[in-house]
Amino acid sequence: MAESTANELVTVGRITSVYGVRGWVKVHSYTEPMENILRFSQWQLQVPGAHGGAQWQPIEIDAGKQHGKGLVVHIKGVDDRDLAAQYCQRDIAVSGSELPQLEEGEYYWHQLQGLQVVSQFDGSEYQFGQVQRIMETGANDVLVVRGGVDGRERLIPYLPGEFITAVDLVAGVIHVDWDPEF
């Protein structure tokens, strides 16, 4: 993990809707596996209507469990459906210091977003733009890259050693071996 990430907030999920009448809410987790979101001790919830950047407020979860194909949690002190509804459609973040250390050559998605993508293909260098987001597909993750010299959007499979030749977080660059015609 990059040093700068340790103190930054990282979005790990979203409260989507209420569940039942006793203040429980449904959570869509961005962690893998999804129940890992329940391991974080200090949740921050995005404040609605925040202008000029995200603002966050701490919330305390006193219970959480898997329910069907998703997760439900109970926010401490929220024991009514109407009160719980005020927390819906808001992002959940945690401090980067709470994220587990990764092995060498592994990266969190948030570390790759915004990096410049440069292709070395057939002896020439091509500027493809920035990683806008990362999509999860059945086979592998895919970088969505936009903003290069030609303005095209490119979908590049995140396959280190095959198409991804190097990731340099300090320089903010991902080097790829990718045909500029694709």
C-alpha cells in the first residue's frame, strides 16, 4: 500500500436501503469477500450535500450479518425504520490504515484509479489517459481508461505479466503492452 493511502479514507461500501422496522440497513460491500467490511472498526459515512469534496461523519455499527446474497447492519442508537432511512444511499469509508497489507505486486483498486496508462507497443510509446474505474468481470478485472491523445475509451484486462507490464504508484503510471488500435 502506498504511504499516502494509510491516512486517507477509502470507500469500502454503501448503505443502500432499510431492512425491517428496527433500524437495520442493507449494505453493498466493495470488499472481497463482501463480509470483510464487517471487520472494520471505524466506519465513516458520507455527509449528504457536501460541497467541495467529500465530508464524513463517524458511525458505530453494533451488529452485522450476512443475509441472503447481501449484508445487513444495525447502526448503534438507530432503532426505527424512518431514522435508518436517513443513512441510505450514502458511501461508507474507512481509514487506509485499517486495510490489510498486500503482498508485493498487489494493489487495491483505489490505488490504481487516476493513474496514467502508457503503452509500449511495437517499439512506440502511446499515452492512453487515466484509469477512470475498474470493472469486475467473471474472468478478470478490467481497467477503464480515458483521456488519452486520441480521446478514446479503452478497456484493458488487468492481467499482470500479460498486458500489465509495470505499476509505479510513486510516478502514478501503469505501463501496459496494449495495441493502440484496440
